Amino acid sequence: MSYGVVLVPSTSHAIRAERVCHLAGFKVKLIPTPRQLSSNCGTALRFHWEEREAVEQVLRANKVEYDGVYQVEW
């Protein structure tokens, strides 16, 4: 299954991203950041890859800072 991972600068950003996406109706989950993607913040947000554009729109609309969005296979 293909998921997206949102990398964020801090755990507080990850919690905020989870909250705004959850309120927008997305099934999201906080996960440990995959080491192949980053060694910065240890928390990332996972979502279904098919919803990538909509998730990014919600994050931008709510001014949630993030470092990048990547596709991963789970």
C-alpha cells in the first residue's frame, strides 16, 4: 500500500498537522520519521497517498509548516 509522509520541523508541528488533517476528515497517523527520509524531527504524519494534493492544501490553508511530502510503500 502506498502512503504519503509529511516531514515537519518539530513534534509540535506534527501534532498540529495531525489535528488539522483529522478535522478535515483525513485518516492520518503520527509515526516515527522513516530514517531514509530524514534524521531531523523524529515524528512524521502518514496519510493515504491518493489524498496528497488535498492534504497539502489543508496544511497550507492552516499555515502548518512542513519540510516535504514523500511517497513510501508500507
